[in-house]
Amino acid sequence: MADAVLCDVSDGLATITINRPDAMNAMNTAAKVALRDALMSVAADPAVRAVLLTAAGERAFCVGQDLKEHVAKLAEARESDGGNALSTVREHYNPIVRAITEMPKPVVAGVNGVAAGAGFGFALACDYRVVADTASFNTSFAGVALTADSGVSWTLPRLIGPSRAADLLLFPRSISAKDAQDLGIVNRLVPTAELAAEAAAVARKLADGPTVAYAALKESLAYGAGHTLGEALEKEDELQTRAGASQDHAIAVRAFLDKERPKYLGQ
């Protein structure tokens, strides 16, 4: 049986691939555990400077929970009189999203097809989304009588506003890649045939960039979303001090003065 999730690290770039194309990359327990563990591993690996999260095949990035397995777990929960079939949110989805959003390095989503439910949440959690023009997005949750998980209640309104987020959550439907771009969900829209190469190129550029500065930018954006201007200014001062002390800042300044392209160390 093929691994549910593949992870390859090459020259500072970790590529994590959800690998259940025959199931539209739906998340069964094995896939959730593997994705969670792979993300936590690359987050802690100092040799990794950027991450590309993508999926096998062209039909789907990830359609969320594997409903066949979920139905079986609901039955088990009823039989056990008190079991919780939705403990997967706490055990898997929350750690996955936190690993993506909190790791001190940029994460690029290469969205090759349908991103629905938790799959939509994974894509939203990433720092940058490169999306095939044949891809689509769907919140899906209310369609199976569930509420949002995988961070969607936090990420979606911050990207498109609370009113539009409520519309997509209350009335789940397929949103085309172009419509998603117009809403502000998609950072870069490319032809499907170019998705793999373009997503890899974007992730590679970030892996070769000033990692400390990227980590600070990521932290400042998350912090600024929930704090006052004064607090954000204090955080910027703290993070700028950190970035300014990095080797990469010294490399960048010297390269600018010498009219050369900087070769960053990620330190």
C-alpha cells in the first residue's frame, strides 16, 4: 500500500504530498497522522527553510474528511455509548493547522484540484496559495451538518471578510479558482499543466530567501490580526531587531551595495 503522505526534503525545501488520489486525497486516520507528523517534523528541522504542501493527481488537493471512515467511526461511537467520532479535530486537524501557521518558515500550498472542508482549511492556513485554474473550493461543513474546523473560522474571514465568509459557510457550494482569486483566496492562478512547476518554483524561491525575515513577517501578520496598532508597532520593533541581527540582513545589505544578488544562509 502506498504511503498516504509523502515527504521529501531537498536543499532546504520540504515537499509534502497528500497521496490518496484514488480517494480524492480524502483524509483517513492514516493520512491525518502522517500529515500531522510530517508537518511537525519539517517545522522543527533547521535544515528546512520552506515547505510546499500539495497533493497527488489532478482531481483534488484534498476533499477533507474521508466520510466512509467517518460513518464507521460514528457507528463505533454509538455502540460504545459515549465515544467521540469528532475527536479527530483535536487530535489531528488542530495540530496540522497549527504546524502550518506557527512554523517559523513559509508554507506554500500547491492546489491542484478540489479543496473542500478540511482540505480548504489546510490551503487557507498556508502563507501563499498557487492554484490550478481547474481547481475549486468548498467549505462543505454545513452540507454534512457540521460546523467549521481546520481553522476555517479564523482564516477565511481574515482573507475575505466576515460577511463573505458567512455566506460560503452557511451556503456551501463550489467556488471556481477564478472566483476564489477575485475573493482574495488565491495568490497566484496558473494553468493546470503548469501548477506543479510553478508551485515548486515559488516554494524554491522562498527556501532560498531570508528565512529569519520570512519567519518575522509571518509572526507579525498573525500578531497584527488580533492586536491594536500600538501593540503591533511594539511587535514590529521586536521582530525588526531580530531580523536586523541575522546574517542574512548583513548579506543583503552588502549585496545591495556591491550590486550583486544576495546568497542567503537562512540564518
